[in-house]
Amino acid sequence: MARVFVTGSTDGLGRGAAEALLTDGHRVVVHARDAARRGAVDDLVARGADVVVGDLGDLDETRSLADAVNRLGRMDAVIHNAGVLSGRPLLPVNVVAPYLLTALIDRPARLVYLSSGMHRGGRTELDGLDWSGARETGSYSDTKLLVTTLAAAVARRWPDVLSNAVDPGWVPTRMGGPGAPDDLELGHVTQTWLAVSDDPEARATGGYWHHQRRSDPHPAVDDPAFQDRLLDALARHTRTRLT
């Protein structure tokens, strides 16, 4: 059975993924933003999950979170599920944290990054972005374009790792809202499949997926020059290079 770390697993798609993995017998590490949210995963811990706590909007806490994960042992897969739509700094949580965790967590065999169909409306302009989040300089669509590009960049840089991005659909989570039309139960299936399945199709890399089908992302996602510009910008901001 695999050992899988799922960020943002107190509710929504992250919790659904963690529950499904535990049910299938995998070893799961769940994540809560702070002590107040930790209680939301007590039932998962009772079922055998480990838990780590840290605010992905804060660089120091993200570094500490990576250390905590590494102390638990090497992960077979990491699902970068955590994300925000509004109300908190978008770039730190949606882009910087996945990058920094990727750079600092002992390299797993598989990486899965949560994207969105809205990434196709994102902008490829990196100049002027405030990665710290002190000023809101990027939209949700921008952040999802960037994290989808990160997944493709990791696939190119690390050929020994299966790295993919997933559009879970517009599902009725706290982020998606109660009127979202897609199926919540299907929302986490592709992430868990890519994280642990031995199906030949699930052992792909560099893909953009929706409901276990590969589709074409924004053209910039697969542009090596854009990938490198993004990685360089994130390395400068975090002072941590993806090696």
C-alpha cells in the first residue's frame, strides 16, 4: 500500500481523497491549516491517518510543514490539493506553497496538482506578480495556470517522477459553492487514481486530466521557456531552487 500526503484535507476534495485512500488501505498523511482546523480530521486520525499542521500562506510554516512530512518517512505520492478562490492571498497558497513543498519534501514517486478548467483564462505575464500576497496581483485563473505549468515543469525536470495536473470539475465544496453542477464524489477520483493506481494510463506523466481522461491544457503549460521562467521566479522568491 502507498503512503500519500494530501494537503488541504480538512474538507472538500482533499478530505474526500484522504477518506477514499484510507478506505482502500493506504497510509495517509492529512493536513490542517492550523490547530483550530485540526479537529476536523480527528476521525481520520482515528482511522490511522497521520496529521501535520501548517499555514500554506506562510513561507516559514510551509517549510516547517515539509520538515514534518519528511520526519514521517518518504511519501509515495503527494496530492497538492489545498487552494483558495478568494479571501486569502491567492499566489502564496495556490502556487508558492505547492512549489516549495515540491522542492523540500523528499522526492516521492508521484505528484498530483489540483488545477481547474479556469486555468485557460489565466495570464502568462509573470513580471509584477507579488508572490508574497501582500498585494493581490494574480487572479484565481492565473494561479491555476501557474500551478498547472508547475506540474508540467516538474514532469520535464524530474523524469523519474510521475507529475500530473487535475481539473476536478466545478464541484459543490466550500470553495465551489452549493450550486456547483459537477459530482462531488467524482471530484477526487482522478487524484487518487493518479496517486496510487497501477493502471497503465495512471502511470503517465506531464498530463492534464479531467475525470480520468487526458485533455489539452493552455498552450503555455507545455512551453519549456515559460516553465523555466516560472521556476526561476519561484526560486528567487522562496530562495529555494528545484534541483
